[in-house]
Amino acid sequence: MDKNYNGDLMIVGQFNDSFQPITDGVAAVVRNYALKLGQMVGPQGGSFVIVPSFPGFTDQDQGYQILRYRSLPMISRPPYRIGLPEFDPAFKKKLGSVPFDIVHAHCPFSAGKLALRVAKERNIPLVASFHTKYYDDILSAVRSKWLAQKILNFIMEFYSQADAVCTVNEATIEILNEYGYRGPVHVIENGTDLQAADPESRRSSAGNRVISELKIEDSEPVLFFIGQHIWQKNLRMLCEALRILKDRMQPVQDNGRAFRMFFIGDGDAAEEMQKLVAASHLESEISFLGAINDREFVRGMFERADLMLFPSMYDTGALVLRESAAALCPFVLIAGSTIAGDIRHGDNGFLSINDPAAYADTIINAMADPELRIAVGLRAQQTLYRSWGTVVGELFTEYQNIIARYNHKKQIAASYGFFQKSSGPQN
């Protein structure tokens, strides 16, 4: 089925294996893409999200349409779901009624394969985003380098069939190349839905609310981590660094606490992390708040925190860095990690080697210099802040260019009396 594309009246589908109520970074990217695209294309266009069903969760009207398909629980990694779109006739009928101009896959698995099939059947372009260091996840699951490489080769074959491949930064292109991908890559950086804080009035009512609800004293140093609680994010090292930090920092309260640390999020390592904290006698300092979808509360945490701790070597483009920058909150990363590519120590962030004692020392040194922390937070905002409106505006232009190139190739092919689906990304 061919379709004539009509300028700005674009109909776009975002395909992914996770979405609300799951709160991972890729799901957040998909949600913000769909929301901003819905605002751009208006009622004459169309912004769609195509994702697995989630029992007990009801989608709300958010300015884009959500098509859910049948799924089963992923036993090895709750709360994720295994999508089964091929076994959902009602969903397939709905999907078939949507005249997409372009489809965008955010994963190479069931949702990605569905997007590829839609693109081939309708002679429309497929965009594929690379968000994740898949080899790390696969090796952790199968515990065989040989098998992990075979699965990775299958994943790279998916990306080779896309008409355009996107990722979030230049450093991630290197990972794609290491994985065996050799085609062109478009960089579309991440953004944030948080407004940039005013440096003259750093704390809003959101920050005051967090102080009240969490009973934080003015003199208490506040640290926090926000994200999935999975070991791939280097959280075992972080827990050990916090144990060392307690030994090295002087208590600031009569209760003996030297700092407050909050973990926001959930994941399959959360229970064991809590056991580690208890074994290190850190229950007074560390609190686990679980997943929080209240964006004002999250903003308030960034406003009150002295440092955001994010030691992940796994992430390709952590959204929390944009959020932290928006709120003028400095962060501590690991030097050499993919997400640290644009960070300069002591300028727009703090960097540590991947070692618990060194990480604790970096925190202590940053906490000892309040003026430097303020300056670093301001530079982070100046160098890293990007709104989703800006990001998706660039994405929309890229979609238009991809569609134009694809349709030009179709016209050339038609002039020779045939048309074949593109076999790889377009330059």
C-alpha cells in the first residue's frame, strides 16, 4: 500500500516494548516524542504510540493516540511485558486503519519487528533509534559470550534494514560501530520536560514540598539517584561509596546523620540494594522512595539536592542529566562513561574514576565547596539544557527529510517499473 505524503500533515507511529506505567528512559523518550509531535501535526495529522498492553493500567488522553497489543509478563524482568501483536486481531485491525507516513522503532524486538513489517507492507520509511547497550543486557541474561554475540548480530541486522538510524550522542555511534553497524547515524539529542530554573530564585514550591514531606533539615547534605534499580547502572559500587562516605563525613545532626540519600525508581535489584544498605548500617541515611511519576516532586528533589549521583557506565543518554541541568543541580558521573562525553570536571559536572573510595572523595570535595557546586550547576544548565520542544522540532524536520528521500527513491524505482523496500539507511 502506497500513500501520498502531504507536507506537514504527517502521521507518525512510535513503536516500543515499554511504555507507561513503566518509567524507564526509553519510555519517557517515546512519550515526549509523541506528545510534542501531536502538538506539531495538529488534528489533521496524527501522533501514535504502539506498545504492549499493561493489565490494570488505563491510558489517559494526552494529545496522542495509544494502540496497545496483547502481551505476557516477562518473568525474568518485571514489570516488563513481552509483546504478542501477531496474536491480537482487534489490534491488527486498528493498526491497519492508520495511514502512517513514517514509523519509528525504539527497540529491535517485538515492537521493532512490527514497525519493520508495517514499513515494508506500506512502502514507507522506518526510523530506528539505538538507545541501549544491548550486549551488556544480553550477556547478563544468557551468560554466554558466544550466544550474546549471535543475538547481537541479529539485532544489528534489524538496524541495517532501517531507512535511518538515530542515537543520542556521538559516543553512542562508536558503540554501534563496535557492535558491527556500518551505516550512517543521525544524532538526535535528548531533552527534558522540566522548565529551566531561574538562577536568581533557585527553589520553587516544589522544592519546599520535598523538604516538608521528606523532613529534610536545612543543614543536611542531600544526595539522590533517580533511575532503574538494576545492577547494570553500577549501583553496587554506589552503595559501597555511600558506606565509605558515612565513615568519612562528620555528622551534621544530633541524630548522627552525615547526609541524606534518596533512591527514586524501581527495578529487579531494589530488594538486594536495601539489604546492602541494612548490612552497612545506612538505614538512617538512605531512603528508598520507589518509582515516582509526580513530575513536580521530581523537580523538587532536583531543587533541594546538593548533588545528583549517577555512576552508570551502561546508559547511552541519560535523561536525568538534562533534568538535573534544568534545575541547576550538579551531578557526579564516571569519567569515560558514554554519558560523560560532554562533561568537564569542575565546569559543568563532577567526574570520578569507577572506584567506590574515589567516588566518595569526589562527593566530599564537591560538598566542601558550595560556591563551586552552584557554578557547576549553572554551567550544566547553560551547556546541557534542551527542551523536548526543541528536540522534537529537529526530529520533525529529520522525518520530513527522510520521507522526501525515500519518496524520491520510490519515484526513481517506479520509473524503471519496479519498487523495492530500501535495504539500508539513507545517507
